[in-house]
Amino acid sequence: MRVLVAPNAFRGGPGARWVGEALTSGVMHAGVVSSVATIPLSDGGDGALDVATDLLGGSRVRTTADDPLGAPVSAEYLLTQDGTAFVETAQASGLRLVVDRPKQPLVANTRGTGQLIAHAIARGATKVVVMAGGTASVDLGAGALAALGVRFYDAAGRSLQPTPRDLVHVRHVDTGPALDLLRGVRVEVLSDVSTPLRDNIERFGAQKGITTSDAVVLRGMLDAVLTALGCQEDLAAKPFHGAGGGLAAGLHTVFDAPVSHGGGFFASLAGLAGQIDRADLVLTAEGRFDDGSWEGKVPGLVATMAMEQGKRVVIIVGEMALPSGDLPPGVHCVELGLEPPAPGNAETSDRWHAFARAARSALDCGSVPHAS
């Protein structure tokens, strides 16, 4: 019996490589498994930088940037030999960075991500791939754009801070300094979800602490910024442009950055289709599985590709937020039954054994008998 282990990272928890190794250890103790292939994956959200490093090599560059609420945070990006910088938004703008503080969706922004991009360009990057996902903000990427030189003004010509609370008043935008800074630099976006901008607040508002009144302000801000930028296309309806709290749409509008599916990029890079073809059972994993997991997230992507090839799939999750009856035929779920880890305490031996046990349970779900 050949098993493929293809997990995502768990937000605020262990990385995809660690999860893959823990699941593989459980599978390997099953007596009838002849081979196990392990390929950690990402969709562009939390943990994308580690997966990019594993698949592409290169050098990790560490610097200090602003977190979503303006506090300094140590963050990294990847610089490959061909001059491409891979920037993970969750490193400086991630929701996990403010999980222990009151949520402030009208203040939170992506300035830190822009600072990482600027740092990479100063280091000689000629191409920047922004892996957009897991952000604490809905700011249309205004914070990142401001860090790159974009300036926002109200009707009286007063300068505005790149926060949603201020940008609801924006009427004019000066992109000139940013376009000069990035002259000769190509920007691309890898989105972790296919969610369009118009659905971002409804889909991800709860986890970002967005109230009903906040949502009114945020929608007004999105309309005001897009209008001030002179956006002529209907970005609100385009798939993948809502990722990163609209960061994808903002980078596309200002820098003509192409936006594509992060999960598809990493799946292709890792040769996922061929690995699925050689497997009898496919295991994938993520911290929480819900409706949004089918909109570009790793487990939904892996399960869809496996089903297309007629393979059995088991999804191992920290929390299952869908009724089991909502899963397609041939797809099963195993819950870990663990409390979310404390910060810095995600990769413990107890958790390792819990993942290993879940992998053995997954073999049962996949109708593969095994020795205990």
C-alpha cells in the first residue's frame, strides 16, 4: 500500500514539514504500508516561506518590520539565486502576530509586508513573489503600498495614514514614488484562497474581529481606495484578488502584478499530480477545515486532485467545521482532538504522537487494514 502525505502548515501551530514528518512516522508503523512519500505544501498563507525554501533553496534574509498594529517584529523572506524574493505576508502582517491582543480591524494594515518587499529590492531582487494569506487586516494592501512609496490624500490634500479608518476619506493617490522604486522589478502574487474581494469581509471578517459597523467602514474604504487609484476593471469579482485582505488586488492595481493560485504553484513545483498518481491513499492536513478550504486551501486542492484520479483521501484537522456528511464520497476526516498550542509550543513530543495516532486512524478511514 502506497501512501502520500501532503499537508499544509497549521496556523499558529506546527509547520508543514513537521506535520508531514509526524504523520509519516505514524504511517510507517502500520504493517501493510509499502511506501510513504511526504511533500509539505502551501497555498501561500502561513508557512509558505518554509515550503518555498525547501522546494527552491536560496537564502533566508531576516530584518525588522512593523506587525499589523505597528509594533516591531522580526521577519524573514527568501532570496533565490536568480534574484527572486519570496515574501510571505504572514511573516510581518499575519493574524497570528496579534492573536494575544485586542483585534483592531480599522487600524490593522500590511505595512510590514511592504517593508519586506522594499528590503528585498534594496538587496537586489529583480522579481518579488508575494505569498498572500493569513493577514490580520482588510486594507487592500494600502499599508504595503505606503511602505513602498504610495501616498494617500483626502479631498483637502491632507496626507492620510494607510489604515482603513483613515482611508475611508481618501480622494487622491500618488503612486509615482512607488513606481520609481519598483522600476525594473516584476511583482507577482500567489493567493491562498480564490475568494474575490467582494466576499473577503463576509468570509474572513469574524476571525479578524470585524463587527457589523466595522464592515460598513471597510467596504467604504475599499470603494474609496479603488476609485482614487482609478481602477477601471471589476476587481471586486475577480477570483483570488481578495487574498491577504485585498493585498492581491492592491498590488495588481498599482504594479500590474499578476495574481494566481498559490496552492497550484506549489503543487506544480512539488510534482503533486504525479505523486498522487503513484499513491493508493492520500493524506492531507490543516488546522481548520471549513467551507473556505475548498476555495484554494491545500486540503481542498489535494482532495480535489486525488478525487479526480479516483484516489481515497483522508484530511487530518485540528478542527472540523463542516458536518461529515458534507464531505464528498471517498473523502474522510480525522480530528486531532487537541487544544490550540500556546505560542512557541506547537511542535512538542505530545503533539507529534497525536499526529502519528491520527495518521494510523486515517489508514482505517481509508479502508486500509494495519497492524497496531
